[in-house]
Amino acid sequence: MKKFPPIIKGMPVMLHGGDYNPEQWINSREIWEEDMRLAKLANINTFSVGIFSWAMLEPEEGVYNFSWLDEIMDMLSKNGIKAMLATPSGARPPWLSQACPEVLRTGSDRRRSLFGGRHNHCYTSPVYREKTKKINEMLAKRYKGHKALGLWHISNELSGECHCELCQEAFRNWLKARYSSLDELNGLWWTAFWSHRYSDWSQIESPSPIGERDLHALNLDWKRFVTSQTIDFLRNEAAPLRRLTPDVPITVNMMGFYSGLNYNEISKEEDVVSWDSYPVWRGDENDVRTAAAAAMSHDIFRSYKGKPFMLMESSPSVTNWQSVSKLRRPGTLLMNSIQAVAHGSDTVQYFQFRKSRGGAEKFHGAVVDHEGSENTRVFKEVSAVGSVLGKLSQVAGAAREADIAIIYDIESQWALEDSKGYKQDKKYLPTLIDFYEPFWENGATVDVIDQTHDLSGYRLVVAPMAYMIRPGFAEKAKLLVERGGVFVGTFLSGIVDESDLCFLKGAPGPLKELFGVWCEETDCLYDGEQSMVGFKGKAYAASDFCDIVHLQGAKALGWYEEDFYKGFPAVTMNEYGKGQALYIAARMEKAFLSDLFDELIRSLGIATPFSGKLPYGCTAQTRTDGEVEYVFIMNFGTKTALIDVEGGGASMLTGKAVAGILELHPMSLEIVSRPVSPEKRKI
Ligand SMILES: [Zn+2]
């Protein structure tokens, strides 16, 4: 059996619940009682509490009031609900900003904020660190051993950066630790450019719209520093919790493709990864792309630790920040929720349980509406999700096993998006989704990892737009291929090193030998322009970027059919050791990626739940405990699909046998359990 332990000790089930803000109803105890009744009806077993409760816990400096939280914790315990107890640093009380303005965040324009909003503190401020540590210590002391305490939810959606003097000093100290001398920094930052050479550390300032923004290596190091300083702040928060409640796991809820932090580094500080997912479901054919993008996001968060993660927030209905808050169609909530489980989540949590009566989030979706009863469509759908999760207890802890990895590297993204040249919009994230989609359509499990990750367990590694090559990555890619793996790279790869310095002697830099090509130039096409590429007897459209490459050991599999580089290779393959390295020189249309990866999946014998490709809009994702595999078959399309459930299995929804052709309506799913085949068990 290959099963991970439950996220909350003693709860080997799927967790279902959400953010619960009883402090907003502190004068209405009857609401608290009603919430417990409604939670039971909605099949809820966990609540995140205390996220924004600092002003209620410490109404004045040094004056504490935990009695209301005591009551809530006791009520949760009495009702069999576990608390994901939050530390309150995501938003602070007004008295703290008034007494100590250093806790207020300073923007890149060097203006200090006034009190207001949330996620707006200085991570360096000794005062803020002292205050957060103190209240965390009090929470840990008070609720240590409490039956309801299941997990620590540190802060909320850590994000942003501060440019105050304290942070400038911390940045300079961080740089002094990173570089042996100012000369070394000047060299690696290429400060001879525009006469920007520093003669004293004190001259270095963080990037600013009213100051330095053209030293890309400075911009890159600043982003690295922001992650490092956020981690330092996080460790300060976690210290009393680790010390007083060592058995209670810690998580930090993260946000999709948020690019302000290196989440791979943040995840190393957590016991379990959690994230907040808010895809926009439109109720039309766009939902297929939305589903693929959401699937990839789940795989990113699962891959950080390679074990089950938590869907910490999702909307039970609408969000309140989009230009149109279109209602989700009936059935969409179940798909949104179970999709996360299919990709490795052991929880479905919502923001929020009871809708706020006032403030900015009063129209954000909630399990319980202002109307207050269980008689709403949304409440009934949430309850149905809880009921399905109740049937999936044996899936909790089950793994995902991937032969394929896609490289999504935040440092490379930072450098690529900051670069001036080529085209302004490089489309890094849409490119990743384009490359992910063919695997999703085949039901092949994919890990989405960064360049620092070990590659040795994969048979196919795809690294789209690997603009920056970080130390060690090229060596790992070579080793993978030498041993018989396949490595796929693309245009705009191998251009700069970790200091954002261009590689000399030609792109793709350290990957040149592996790919057996030299990219001399890159033609950038205007939006709407296309060039044609011939590949295996078919013609495919290329757009945006067309690398002009010379073969240096590789052989061409496809050629440009137009323009002055007609006849130049557009797709190449290099035999290297026992494996192959493929280079896709242009941004190719989706049909090309599907044809290429469909064939690679078959030729490499990569495991998929069913032998053929699934109908358009459908996918099948697998989790396994080594003995049994759980196949989540989902139709995100607008048409009823017919899927051949080869080998059959038992429906985890109805308990009935599933065999032959399964008819799946739009936005619907089936979950089948079946024994793992003996061949796979040997592996
Ligand atoms: Zn600061």
C-alpha cells in the first residue's frame, strides 16, 4: 500500500468545510448555533477559523479576549468539526498601525500606506514580528491539546512586498550574503551598462518606478529577496507553533499562478501544501480550457511535495472581483470540487461558509446566503459535494504517479517577463497550458515541477520556453536522456543564466549539446501572423516565435515552409545516449502538440487509464494506493460523451458495476475504482 497519512491526525477521510468567520456575528449567538446545524446538514467536518480575528482577540494593545474563540472551539469540538486555526497576521487591528507606523507597508514608489485593507504589512518590521509571534504563542498555549485543533493555517495568502528603509537594509544584507564582494555584484548585475556601477552597498535600492528598474539582475534578486524575507517572516510565525504543538501540521494558503513569490521555496516551510482556486466557469465551451488550466494548477501544488494537498478555498458559487459575477451552472460546483480531489487534494474547502453582511465580500459566494436557510440551490449543491466526499474516504491519502513532468519555473518566468525584446507578451503561462492539454486529454498523469526538482523518476520531461537555465538543470536533463528518457524543449530556451546574463556561444546555451542545435536568430511574428511548418506529411501553423536553428548533430523532423528561412529545421530530434531530445523551434498550433504528444505517450508506453484518447472536453485522472486505482472520469464539454471504460470497475458514486460504454453528460463525472493490474504492481 502506498498511502500517505491523513492531513489531520485521526481523520482518514476527505475534509470538507471552509472559512468560517464567527467574529462577524459575535453578538448573535443564535447564528453560531444555527451555523452548527447547517454545517452538519452540509456534511462539513472542518472550518478555518480566526483568519481575520486579531481585532477581536486583542481589541486594545495588550488586552486580550479569547473567550469567544474558546466558545467556538468548544462548539466545533462538540459537533465533530475540526478547526484549521489561523494565525491572524493577514490583517491587523487599527491600533497597531496607529501605535507603530513601521508595520505599514511602503510601496515601490516609496509611499507608506495608511491603515486599511489586508496583506499590507512590512515583513521586516521587528514590531510586527514581535506582535505576531506573541499572539501566535498565546493561541498555541491556549489551544494546545484542544480536541478541535486539527491544523495551523498561518496568516492568509502571503503576498506583496515592502520597500521601507528596514526592508532596504535587509535587502542589502541579503545581497552581502549572496555576493562575496561589491565587485562580484557589479559584474553579475552588468552595472557597467548605463554607468550604473555601485561604489558602496548603501547606493543599492530596491526596484522602483521612480528609480532603478532597468538592471534586470537587480529586479531578479529583489524578487528572490522578497521570497526569502517572506519565509523569514513565516518562520518567525511558525516558531511558537512548532515549539508548543509539534504534532499539529502547518500550512500556508497560496494563490494559483501568483508570481510574486517562489512558492516552491515557500512550500518547504509547510507540512502540507494548500491553495485557493477560483476558476471562472462560464457555462460554455470555454470551460474546457478553464478545466485544463485548473487541472494544471492542482498538479503544480501537488507536485511541490509529491503528496496530497488541500484545496483551502474555492467559491461555492460566484466570486466578487470579476467584471461579471455570472452564476455557475448547476452541477459545476461538484465538478470544480471533485476535480481537485482527482488531482490529489484531500480536501474541498470554501470561501466562505456564511456570507458577510457588510464589507467588501458581502456578495462573494458562500455556503449560507444572507437568507440564512438550507433552502438555497448553492447550499444543496454544497451538501451534495459533502455527500460525494463521504463516499471517497478510501481515496484520502492515495497518490498520483507520473511518468511525465512539465517544467514550470518561476525564476525563469520572472526573467522572461522582465526581458525587453522579442515580443512584449511572451505568453509563458498560456504556453504551459498548451503543452499540458494533450496529456490531460489522454488522462496521463503529469507532475509540474521547477528546474531545481529531481528529474530521474520521469520518462518524459517537457520544458516549454526555458528562457533561464538554472545551475544543474542542463546536467539533469542530459542524464535523463542518456538513461533513455525523452526531453522536449522549445523556442526561447537557454538564453540567460541565473544572473540574467545571456549565454555566450549561442542558444540554447547549456542545452545546445543535448538538443544538437544552434539557434542563430528568432523571428517574432505580429499578432495574427502565421508561418507554416511541415511535419510528417502535414502542414501546421506557427505563430509568435520562430527560432532559426542550425543542426549540430540533431536531425530535422519538420521544416519551415515560408519566408526567408524556408527549408530551415522547425522540429528536430537528437539521439543522446539511450534517449532523445526534441526541439520545437516555433510556437506551434495545438493540433501539432496533440499529434506529437499523443504519439509519444503511445511510443513510450506511458500509463493512461484507457487506451485511446478521450472525447473532446473529457479527461480521466487517476489516484492509487498501490492496490486499487481510482479513476475520475470527467466531462467538462458541452456535449454528451461516450467513453469506453475498458476493464470496467465499480462506481464509487452508486456502488454499481461500470462496464463498457459510459454515457457522460456535459459537466458530469463518474468515479470508478478497480484493482491495480499485476504488471503495474510490480513497478
Ligand atoms: Zn518594510
